[in-house]
Amino acid sequence: LLWLTSRLSPSFLLGVVLLIMASRALRSLPRQWRRALQPIAAQQCRRLLSSALSKQICGVQARRALSIGSSQGRSFCVQADGKPFEKVLVANRGEIACRVFRTCKELGIKTVAVYSEADQNSVHVRAADEAVCIGPAPSNQSYLNIDAVVAAVKSTGANAVHPGYGFLSENQDFAKRLADEGVAFIGPKSFAIHAMGDKLESKRLAKEAGVNVIPGFDGVLENSDEAIRLANEIGYPVMLKASAGGGGKGMRVVHNDDEVQEGFDLATAEAVSSFNDHRLLIEKFIEEPRHIEIQVLADTHGNYVYLNERECSIQRRNQKVIEEAPSTFLTPETRKAMGEQAVQLARAVDYCSAGTVEFLVDNKRNFYFLEMNTRLQVEHPITECITGVDLVAQMLRVAAGWPLTVSQSDIGINGWAVESRVYAEDPKRFLPSPGHLRLCREPDVRVDSGVQEGSTISMFYDPMISKVVTHGATRDEAISSMIDALDNYVIRGVKHNLSILRDVLHHPRFREGRITTNFLAEEYPKGFDGHDLTDAETQQLAVTAALLEAKRSQRVDTSLREDYYKESSAEEEMLEPFNFVVSINGKHIPVSYYGNDGTMFYVDNKEVNVSVYDPGTKEELGQQDQHSDMDYQTSVPPEYALDGCAVDPRFAFEIDNERASFQVVERKGTTWSLQFCGTVYDANVLSPQEAAALSLLPAKSTDTVMKKLLAPLTGKIVSVNVKPGDKVGEDQALAVLEAMKMQDVLRSPGDLTVKAVHCTPNQVVQEEDVLIEFE
């Protein structure tokens, strides 16, 4: 009895005592009073006991279960041993599926993956206990197919479904269908999904709840003509956005009537493709805004908390790229006001689960409701880092009818966290780059990923490879850790955005916190061609290329060592220098390398000291190690190691007390392709004689007239706007290409005449296919 009472909460014991007292008091009343009051008292007692028991059972470590009924007789069980469900199916793919599986496995919950035919060998499929194929590659035939997902739930016996983000995560019909099947939806109720998923309805409800909203038109746009009329009434610039949208899909900022016409068509097409809903709305575009969002959690017991903010202003195509928590811009007072308004809105729609209320914040810290995402956000890890709350675990608890384990007073801010989204895309134009991951080595920090070496980045889905997350005591510490992580992230086989991520993190405006959602457009108006090397960085790169070439030469012909050694007067082994001229971006740097008992260089006749670091331990190698065969292996990737050992292409030097990280990408002839400062550079390493001979050759002529329009990436042609014989002007729209749920307008490179058209609507084209020829 003592053990049992020690396991029961005070509130539960108090409830039992009160029930006993009420029962005795009832028996002391006259018989006619007892008959009148007994039904009412019994009803109230059952309700009180049920409530107390549902709360108590969360903490009791017993093999009991609370059965939550369904409309059709099925039920899912809430285990009382810390396991809210027996089996959870994740109706998603990639990194978010793997993320949910991780928490489920920690709680002892069995997991089920669903996958399309294109994803049959994906990481998330192998990460689950069971997996079910739900259809062909196109998402509308698989991950958006409610019937197929529900069939997988039934066949596996899953009693709960986590939708992840995207796909069906904010589909009220899906949530209702699961409820009808007696399966728990790990998310909010269908009413909340509907109310917040519709931009018009959510804006109306936000107003009623006392939340600040952006000025605009409270209705659906009928056509582009109406959009133009309303845009002029509201005042440019305005935002066209999909009513059922999110994630940057179906959104266009327009500044004049012509842009409204084109933007309306593109936004409508994207809205239909992504959400099967053509409706658009229009509102004032807040200039110089910050995108700051508030994470909320709520349960079915009336508990609501906000978990501070996330700064998400670094965006391209209205999609977030780098996020951090907390924001450098908010004061404690503004943070509290935004958090309280977010909770007000959640209460207004009887919200339960994890959700995010997004705001635009102007330069005076005025904030306006943007939208509420009724799901787990991509960037949720940084909130977990600074609060210590596992958001997925809380979602599981809430879906099981359990209360939150945290209250508002428990939520603090512990340090700083940064997240970088690593995309398979060309940073020059921010276009997706589907393909095969030939090599993939992740850094030693938190990386939420759904791919690995050998995986395919499909044209059918979002191009995100992973999310890199770092946490530090200060913002500078978190950023420095992130830069180091990106330098040590190896990706081969697809284009990626590591270079621009690193450049943004180094940018003075970002380091000072002076950012808006226009940051990328303002600082990289023509995209990103790569990091601009300083003179010091150019010398570092030249030294690295010279060292690699010298060591390669030593290993290819071991007789070189004997030929270069001679006895000195001090009876020391001396190695005569390797003399090189290293050409980088048109600059020619003379480098001399000595490799006796120390690694020593002369660059432009100036001595440079170099220390070599092992890529695995990141510790400095000893003098003997620096010249051992193992050192050559760690400096040269597998395709160049003569003994065939698998090695790491990452390495680091300290050059004149300046630490620098490098990756070998490839070597062709005398040219080393090295990744440095996030960008790949070609360093041509020649002997002085070869460099002199090369300088005598005539320069290659370049034809600046574009004769062909090539496909910038693999995708599907949506429309073609020209035919042979048409005269087109510079920047004129020629065709529309869709890939990874995004549409890109292909434009004319100049004033030209169309000679031939080699593509048709609905045709799938490969990267660099010739689409249109010009005379």
C-alpha cells in the first residue's frame, strides 16, 4: 500500500479522498434527496475520475492501457509504460521520416515507412521496422494518395500516423479519414488544419483573436485582371500567394502590372501542382521585413506554451535556407508579445500538437501575422537545441491524449543554434540539381538527413539533402561550428549550395544581424558564382596544390626521393626543392616546396610555414607522420591512392598560423580541383619551364553569342512560348520548366531569332539538353 501511494500523484489521491467524502455525505441525506442527486453525482464522479486517471496513467510504470475509442469500433492504445503508441506509420519520406523514427525508437515504438517506387532503396525505408510501397514516383500517385497511405496503415496495424511536413501533413481530409478509421493523427484536429491551412480563413480568425495582420484583400482572386486592379488599390509591391500554400510554393512578389500577369499564371500553376488548389490571394508586401516565427505546443488538457522564436529571414524563392534561434532582433518584450499572440491564435482554433505561427517583422519591430503551419517545421531542431524539448516526443504524447511535460515557466533560452539547409541545387540560379550522390560524408555535428552515399536526389521531390545543425553558448560559437561543419561536408555527384551557405555565414551583414528576407536578393542579385579569394587565400590554395602535386610525384616515382637526396655538410638528409608555378583564376604564383624534417614553402620568395592536420582526428601530425606513406594517403582521395586504400578527401593545413580546410574534388592532368572556402577552384600546377611554354600559346577565342538554350536541370517542360522564325528580345520568356515542384521561366539570352525548337509540353528533359536553337 505504501509503494502504491508513493507512485500516485497528490492530485489523484486528493480526487479519491474527495469522492469518498462525497459518497459518505450523500448517504447521510434523506432518501428522496439521494434519489434525485445520485444520477448527477454519478455522472460527475465518472468524469472526475476519468480525468484524474488519464493524467495519473502518464506517470505510472504499469502494463495497463487507456483505450481511446473510434467511431467504427477500432481503437488505438496508449501504453502506460512511457510508450504512447505501439506502432507509428510516418506518411512521408527522407530526413523527416528518419527524424520521427529516431524518437519513436527511443520510446520503444515500432515504426512503418511508406515509399514510392522511386524511393524503394531510400534510407528512410531501411530505417523503419516495416515498409510498404504506396505507388509510382509522382507524389500525387504515392505520398499524396490518401487511399494508398490508409491501406498501408491497415495492412501493418499501425495505430498512429505522423505526417511529417509537406505532402499530407496539412490535409484535413487525411486527418479526418484517419479518425474515421480509429487511427490517431499525430497533429492537430481537422478543424484547426482547415482553419489555418486556408490563408483567407486564417487571416479572419487571426483578426478575431486579436492578432496583428497584414493589410490586403479578404477574398479569392478570380483572374489576373482582378489581381492587377487590387494591386493598384493596395499599392505595389504586393504578394500573390496560394491560399492553400506553404513552403514558398505558389508565391510571387510583383512590382508592376506586367509582373502581376506573369506571376498570377506561375503562382496558379504551382498552387495546382503542389496543393491541387488554384485559389490565390493578394496582400501588401512588407518591405525590408524579417521572417520570425513562434513555435507553440498545446495539448487536449488546455495547456499552451510558446517555445520562443526562430529567425528565418535568409530565404531564396520564399523558402528558408538558414535559420537561427533566438533572433538577434527581438527584445524580451517583443518576444513575449509575439508568443502571447501566437498562443491566442492557437486557443482560438482549439489547437493541440506542435504548430508554428509565422510573422513578418518590420524595422521598428512591428509584427504581422503571416500564416500558421499546423505541422512540425523543417527548422524545428534549433528550437530543440535551445529549449531541450523533443518536439516529436511531445507530439506523440498529445496525440495519445497525454498532457505536455513542460509549462511556460520551463521554457528558457540555452545558448544559440543555427540550421543550414543543404540543397542539391546550383547556387548560381538556385535551381534544383537532381542526380546520384557519388560520395557523401557528413560532418561530426547534428545532421538530419535522409540520404547517404549512393542515394539518388530525385526530380520528383524537394531537393533538400539534409539539415546541418550546430549549437553553442553564443551566436559566434554556433556560427563558427557551422562553418567548420560545412567545410567538412563532402558531397559529390550533384551540385549543391554549401558554397553560398558558407559565404552567407561569413558575410558582415549576417554576422552583425542586419538581415531581412531580401538579403540574398540584395547581396547576390545575380546568384552566387563562388567565393572571391583574397590574396592570402589564393596563396593558401597555391601552397596546398603544390604540396599535393609534390607528394603525388614522390609516390608515383619513389626513385625521385633518392634522386633528390644528397649529403649535406651537416650530414643531414636534404631534399632539393620542388619548384612550381601554380595558376589560379588567372594569377600565377611561384611556389617552392622543401620537405626534409619540416614542411616548408616559399611563395614569391617569402617563407611560409605549414602544419598538416589529419582529417579524421583533426590533430596535427608529427614531423615523421607528415612525410610517411600514411600522410600521403590522407592527403589524396581514393582515386589517387596507389595502394587502393579508401581514404578521406578532407584535410586541413595551418599556413602561417592560419587554419584552412580543403577537399580534393579531382585531378586532371596537372590541374587539381580543390574545394576551399566552400567553393571549388582549379589550380594548375606546372614546372617553371611548362608555365613559360604555356604563356607563349595564343589565348583561346570565345564566342559570346549564345546559339542554343540548354536545359538548366532535369525536369518536365510545362509550356513552350515560341516557334521557329520568331524574333525574341533579351530576357523574353521562351519556355517554362518544372522540377522538384518548382517552376522556372527560361528566358532569351539576347535579341535573337528562333531557328528550331526541340522540346514540347510534358516532355522530360535532361540537364544541358538543347531546347531551342537560334540563328
